[in-house]
Amino acid sequence: MNPRHLLPFAAAVITMASTIPTTIAAPAAKSQGAAPAVGETFELKFTDSHGKKIDLAALKGKVVLVDFWATWCGPCVAEVPNVVKTYEKLHDKGFEIIGISLDSDKAALTKFTKDKKMTWPQYFDGLAWKNKLATKFGIHSVPSMWLVDKEGKLVSTEARAGLEAQVEKLLAK
């Protein structure tokens, strides 16, 4: 076969690949809050999907990833192996994760987190893009990963790239 016959196919594949989203954006919202500024502390309290009370302030002294995500979000699901690997490697050294799920199906969320060994707490209110915490913090795309240092201060609202190295650096401080 003449390889030149594959050129139109290759061009189509490249075009399609360049349109694969790396985040999923929310529909336009009427009114949303805003993320705290880097360097600020912020309040995050809720009861997780298993009935446990979660308070970010109680995690002072640990590095915390606040992960806004959903099981229906392809880019979020693609990040799961990296997040789980980082958690398993660094949890015993003081790394915690708080998941904020934008799912609407609690059974699907519970099955997914169990199957993927995502053992950290998950906030779930079933409101999808109208999720109370996502709205409070102005989340308009997922995944959105925030890192909080040992002092409880927000140090990054874009923690996806190089997550493990970022966490290790914060743990070493």
C-alpha cells in the first residue's frame, strides 16, 4: 500500500486529537463565588458521602489536595491513576485529599471511588454543576485541583501538572 493514501487519514486524526478537551467547562452560570487568593486560608466544612464530618482547618499540618471532579468527566477520570499513585506514596508522610464531586448519581460515585481505590472523603450533593461548594468557589471547569499547604493556605489552583513533585516540595517545608 502506498503510504500517501494515509495522509488524509493522519491529518484527520491529528485534527480530532487537537480538539479533545483537557477540562470540561460548566454551562454559563448566573452567579458564582470565587476561589480564594493564593496565600489565603479558606473555610471548607461538610459532611462527606459516608456521613463523616470534614473540616479543612482540622487538617492543618498536612498538605491537602482539594479536587473538584466528576466521574462523567473524561479528563478527571484520566487524572485518577496519577492522583491515587500520589496519595498512596505520600499519604503516610502527611498528604490528604478532599474530593468535591460534581456528580448527580451517588451510587455511581460510590462504585467508582471504591473501584479506583479513592479512599479519601468525597463531598456529594447531587447538584452536578450547581454543586454548592463548586458554586461557592467559582468552579467553572473540571478537573480543578487546589493545593493547600501545612499552614492551611492555598498555594495553587492548578495542581494537575506535576502533582507528586508539588506535594513532595510542600511536605519538605
